[in-house]
Amino acid sequence: MLAFEIVDVFAHPSPASTRQGVNATPMPYSGNQLAVVYDGEGLSTGQMQAIAQEFGFSETSFVLPVTTSEADYRARIFTPGEELPFAGHPTIGSAIAAVASGRVEPNGGRVVQECGAGLMTVDLDGASAKLTSTAISVGDVIAPEVAAGACGLDASCVIGTAQTASAGLPHNFVRLDDADVIAATSNLGELDLVYPFSFDPETYDVHARLFHNTAGEDPATGSAAVALGVYLVEQGLISGEGVHGYRIRQGAEMGRPSVLYGEVVVEGGRAVSASVAGSAVQVAKGELVTLPVER
């Protein structure tokens, strides 16, 4: 008998909320669905994978005992097809859910998650949380025809340079006009985790989508939101020393409107850390009454 709950992460602010920004009241049945499973330390990897397939969400997180004294809990994160070393919305959602359930006690409003990519720091404020990563890297430049083709578009639609960037998990960033973001279709070919987005250099507002070879389209992608800050600095779209914030709208094309609040810290002209914040709201809880057979 394994306890679980379903939370909607990066949920869109409720129309009735009088608050603004990351602390606005989250609206159920928006954002990105996440199943959080507890007490599964006796499960094999195959059994965890089968549970993730049963839920069928973009990710399922298993909250487990730690293997290091530096962390407060450990999370193993699965898509329906594979285990991931790190993902943003499962990290945000697992932290909020585990603390709300009483299984994890924050220290000064902060918890440390152990996962395949290392240790992730999460700061909590009620139903909202902020994840910070220093696992910063930039990757290869992507040819315009390859980047645009992955979005079902012509190479002339690409603005600037398409490139891979990471703050824990690599994503392929393709800047487009807003109309082209809406028109984009998943046609990934040789690429995976393709992030077509528009960016307003005056307001730092972002409209994004995420295409994945295994999971299809994702309504809210925290790992991409932090990596986006790295890309924006690398491309000179964000410059100047200090902290820079940006707001991401994602998921409306799927009927799952989501809002993510990104932040990147620049020192010496380079991104040294990136964060993403958002809310989560519980929509269901229960028990898995039978364990799947080993596969």
C-alpha cells in the first residue's frame, strides 16, 4: 500500500486570486501534472517505471530516504518511458508535497533534494517554491534548418542562434516570433527536448513550448526554465551583473496554462546560477493497492 498524491505544478493563478506573481493562489487543473509516490524504497527500478506508466503523466516522482546527510530527501523521477537525473516540475512539486505531508521538515524554509543530477536546493513559501541550480553549461550551436525543422517551421523563422544549454538537464533552445511559437508543431527528428520560445527584451516575458520525443508536448518545464536563463545570458539577451528575472507562459496550447518565474544570476558576464519558482496545488490523493510485477 503506497500513498500517493497528484499535484498540479506551475499552476496558473486563479482568476479569483488578489495576489500577484509567484504567491498568487494556484488554480487546480492547470499547470503540469505530477504524481508523488511515498514509501517506495522497496520498489525496484522496473516497478517504479511501471507505476510511472500507469499514471501516464510527463513525470512521476518517488520520495525516498537519502543516501547523504547533506539532503533532506531523495527523489527518483520517471517519465512513462525512462528515468531522468533531474527535472524541474517534479523537484518543485515533490518539495511542496513532501513538506505539506509532514514527511520532510524544512530548515529555515529550505529543503535539499538529492537526485540523479546531485543536490538541488528548494526554498519554500507555502504553496510556492523556488529551485536553484548551479549546474550551468552551454552546448553546441544548432543549425537553423535543423532547429526550425524540429518545430515544423522554415529556417527563416529562427531568430538569432539556436543552441543547447543546461542547468541540470540539456535543452535545445529555438527563439521565434510569438506567432511562430503558436504555429510550431513537434517534428523533432535528430533533436530532443526542443524549446521554441519568444522573448520580449523590454519586459523579459517569454512564451514557450516544449517538445519531447518520448512524452510529446509538456505544459510546464522547470528544467528548461532554468536552462533558458543560461541561454539568454550566453546569447546576450540578458546582460549586466546581478540578478535578472523573467516570466514564462507555457501550456495554453494544450489547455494546461502555466506560469513559471525564472531568475538568472550573472557574474563576470556569465550565468553562475539559475532559478525557477512557481506554485503547486493538490488535486488528488490515495493509495496504490497493488504493486506492479517486475518487468
